[in-house]
Amino acid sequence: MSSSETAKDGIAETVKTIVYALLIAGVFRTLFFQPFYIPSGSMKDTLLIGDFIFVNKMAYGYSRYSCPFALCPISGRLMVPGLSGLPQRGDVVVFRHPGSGNDFIKRLIGLPGDTVQMKEGVVYINGTAAPQTDAGTFEEIYEPQGGEGRPPSCENMPVELGGICKSERKIETLPNGVKHDILNIGMTPQDNTKIYTVPPGHYFFMGDNRDNSEDSRFDPPSGVGMLPAEYLIGRADRIMFSSAGKSLFYFWTWRPDRFFKAVN
């Protein structure tokens, strides 16, 4: 065999290896875990801009939105016995936005048949307030954040660039006992809402950063509205990596204390 034929065989093997690797990665991403980057501050301080999380796609079964570009030939949801179940109140969920087609991440607050209302910044589920207890103050640097370069919203505005941005932090307890942090910057229109009734087969989502979240309190195209179950992609289980900088190569902006942290 000539050297040119050997070189061609080597190139062909390399191409096949790359193709196989991409196919395996595609199957893994479609069926098991999908990486997701947190681009906005709507889930602070549970999730920060620059967190990279793994989304468990088996948790709620599969729909056509489980595949990239919504190409899965699935009608409704395909459940996996022993691995898939119904979403639970308090889960942090990645889903396909019904208007924009982008992937969003929020916390599940209302289940099918629930009523949900905000009154004076407190969420009422089926007419009962979800208790809130003080948890100090969340502080961060007032500076451009993430790829979009937006500064955070602060309770203590105005804040100079490089100053300390503060938000009121509380622990909210949902009816099933799930506890999680929420942030508030003051009274806003979304702190007092009408009563929402969640239709069958739909879910109601809210961001933990209550005054900075486009969620089910708003109808599409700006908000989420009542989300049909088929738009669910998976449950956020764990933060794998976190960086406060615009690039992963800025190692001095990495947040090692968030590596491999469970999402609660």
C-alpha cells in the first residue's frame, strides 16, 4: 500500500471517528442529559448568570421538544417506566418557550387545577399563602453581567458602577415542603396579580428573582403564560461549572464553590 493510500485511510478513519462521536453525543443529549447555560438573572440566587447546569431529560419523559429543533416524532409525552414521573411543585425546570421557541428555566409553582395569585409579593396557592422567612440580603457587584452585559436590578438603586447591589432575600416554603430562596427589590406591578387557574395538562412557572422574571404571570410573547406539558424539556439537577466572566477562558472569574452544586 502506498503512502498516499495510507494517508487516505487515516483521514477516512478520523472522519468516521468524528461522525460516530457526534452521533453518540447527539443521542446522549437527546435522551439523557442536556447542558444548559444560565443567560439571565431571573433565577437568582438559586442560579447565577454564568452557571452551566445539566438537565435531566428522563425526569418527565420525552416530547417532540426533547430533540434539537423539536424534531422528535412524538405526540404528547413518552414516559420511561421507572425513570420518568410527573413534575413536582418546586422543581426547577427547563422548557421550550411557546412564543419565542427559546429554552427557558423557571421554578414550578402551580400544578394542573391549582389557583395561583400574588398579593403584596407573597404567592398564594389555592388560596393559602406560601410562608416567607427573612434570609438576609443578597449582594453582588453592580456591573455588566454575562454575555448580554446587563447590570443587575437593585433594591438600593441608584448604585454606581462597581458598587454593591442589594436585594431582599427570603426563604419561601411551598405547600409540599420545598424551601427555596427568592429575591425582591421592592413592590412592583407583578407583586399583585389576578387569580390564575392552571388548566388541565398545564403548569405555572415563576422565577426566584421575583421582580426580574418573565414567567407565567405574563402571557406570551413576553411571558410564558400557562405552559402545556409537551413543552417541558427536563429538570435542572446540578450545576456543573460556573463562571462570572464573559469567557470560559477567564479563569479568574470562575466560581469553584458552585462546581457540582445541586439545584434546590
